[in-house]
Amino acid sequence: MKRIATAVAAVMLLSACGGDPLTGDGKNEPAPTDTIVVGSANFPESRLLSEIYAEALSAKGVKVSKKPNIGNRELYFKGVQDGSIDLIPEYTGVLLKHVNKEAPEVGADEVYAALQKALPKGLIVLDKSSAEDKDAVVVTKQIAAQYSLKSLDDLVPYCKDLVFGGPPEFQNRPDGLPGLKAKYSCEFKEFKALDVGGPLTVAGLKDNTVQAADLFTTDAAIKANEFVVLEDPKNVFAAQNVLPLINEKKATQQVRDTLNAISKKLDTKTLLELNEKLSSPDKPEPEKVAKEWLASAGI
């Protein structure tokens, strides 16, 4: 935990000082004009999606380079804005909240339309897929039984007694703890900064270090550990359809057609299956899983 806290503190210091979150040297080099730089966030699904985008474009003769595992949205979005990253997989609802904290939209089509209008000049999103991966409040089967939990409404009377775990940024995002407080009056006893839907969060739930946590709905660990995803009737978490966020200058017709073809083929069931492959015992590289899926999808 100490190492995690130190790393988070270092990232926050870089951001506060105006340094480059990608290189850490204060100099953010723009992407080459003849190359699409494909980035990813710091969790396996984002890395996989970025590999799918990169491999598909490369197969069409587009020159690409990769910047995987950059960090959270607060970090990599700066790279997209300054042109050091050209393309990154995103999720409609959380991206909309990032650029407009007050956005009220929650439905898939409404969120997508609002996002297209809210993005800074020079950035666009291409077609959204039907694949959806939402943040969710997750508990173990034992905790769900103990408190009779099926939804976030059921959780409200017990929030003050429970420890919540999740990525550090969940404390401040409008669809994180502030959203749970605003829509459900849910304030937890304590927050533990863990990781982005990773082994620390899963371990925290399993050993009862945390009694509730933020996980992604396509996380293979939910099914593997029989975790319970609590329903969200008040829509703290808006629709989260997967789609490409790209520098408009690099979005040629060929690039658009290639990425839109991916979105057309990608659905939630496929995303779940791909995540299960990533978490299988042999731990295949995201690039291998990406290439296999692209071949099977005929892209």
C-alpha cells in the first residue's frame, strides 16, 4: 500500500507542476504527422482495446506506435489534448462526465450525442459499439446475504458501517463517491485507495478489508468469485459504451472505416469473453488476444 500511495503522490505532483504525465520531463512531444500514436489506460481491458485498434490499423497499412498503460483518464486525456497521443479507447458516460461534470444524460444514445458536442475542439469520437463496461458497486455474496443487498438503495442504511475500496480517482469523480453521496446519501465509513479493477481490489473484497468496491461490469473476477453487482436505479453510472477517442486531424476516412468496423463487431458478450481470455491461467499477451479476435471477426 505504501508503494501505491507513493506512486499516486508522484503522479499528482507531476500534474500539479504542469509536467508531462506521459514522460515526466515537462516536455510533451507531439505525435509524428505520419503516425497514429495509440494509447491505453492502466487496466487490462483498455490495453486490449488499444491493441485491437493498433493491430487493425497496422493491417490496413497505417503507421502506428503504442503508448500502453499510461494511467488514469486525468493523466492520458492531457496527452490526447496536446497531441502526444492520437487515439485511445474510451467509454461514453465517464468521458462525458470528465469533460462536463454536470452532464445529466444517462441513456446510451443521449450520452453519445451529448459527448460529441462536449468534446474540446480537435477531438472527436467515432461510432460507439454496443459493448458496455460500466463502473459498479460490487460486494461479495456473503456481504450481500448479510445485509440483504440487491441494489444501491438497499446499501444506503449500512454505508456508514462499511469500508469502500477503489482507484484513488473514484474519491473525486462526479460518478464516484460524490455521485453516491448526491444520489443515494451514501457516505462510507472509510475509503481505501486500491487499483483500477485489479488484484488489489479483488483481494480486498475477498479478505473483507473492504466490504464494497468499484469494479468494471466486464471484469472476469466478478463471475469467478461470485461477486454481486448492485443495481443502480438512480443512475450514478451512466451508459458506458466502448468507442475510439481520436485526434480529428488523424481521422482519415480509412482510419474511420477501420475503427467503425471494430465498433460494429464489438458487443458486451465479446468483451466479457476477451477479458476472460486475458485473465486465464496462461496470461496471454493483449496483442495476441487482439490479433486472434480481429481474425475471427474478419477485420
